[in-house]
Amino acid sequence: MKFPVPILSLLAVAQAVAIPSGSEASAFSFEQWVEDIIASPDGKHLSPEEAIDAHLAYINGTDVNLLESRALEKRVTCWTSSTSPPPAWLFRRCGNARIYGTTGGSQSLPVTDICSKVARAAGRVMDSCYRSDNTVRGSEMVSNKAYQLNLNGVN
């Protein structure tokens, strides 16, 4: 199964969540993956490829109802394939994956924020909006709704 690897590059990090021991079976979250790297940049973390494997193992071994309830805990909006993201300013592009930022409303004003906030939001979108066709498309309000981060990663 392919995963939109370029999206991982958009998170502006090279590694992931602390590597669990072989006997641990825990939920995997891209958002937590980013948080752990921000907290300890020099720590021992999963590589992007290992993070993908951990994500796939988690979603393939988890009850669908649990995955759906986890998605409902987030403020993320996922898009269907026929939905286009709103007009926005491009934060980062890697391959076919893109992260956009917009102030929302009728204006499309340029926005900036620190990389860690953008990475956290992208992690939340990836946790909630990964689809079986190996794409991730969704958005989340960031920084107390100061702007909306839109992640569009189509493999």
C-alpha cells in the first residue's frame, strides 16, 4: 500500500515519535509524532517510512468505530475527492502534496506562523483525513482561528 510520502516532508521534520518496544502495541498519531520531535529534536524517533508503517499497522488493526470516534475528537474538516480547498497561500509544496494557509472568509490574505504550529495542524489532518485511496485532504483552524491550514496530499 502506498502512502503520500511527500506529505511527511511537509511536516518539516525528518523523524518521528519515539520508537516503541516490540511488546508495546499503542495507537499511532502523526500529531503526536510531530509533538515528540518538537519536544526532543535530537531524541530517538521513527523515520518517515517507519511512521507510515506504524500508521498503517494501527489503522489496519483497529476497530473502525474507534477510528471514527478518534476522528470526531478533532476540529479537522476532511474533503471528498470532488471538493476543492479554498483559495489560499501556499506554505509548502513537496511532490503532489501541498500545505496552504488562508485567513478565511471572503478575503484570501497571506498568513504566516511558526513551523511547529503548521506541522501540528498537518499531523491532525493526517490523523483524521487519511483515506483508503492513499490520499490525505482536509483542513483545520490554527492559532485560535487566526488562519486555516489546508493539506492536500494526493499520491
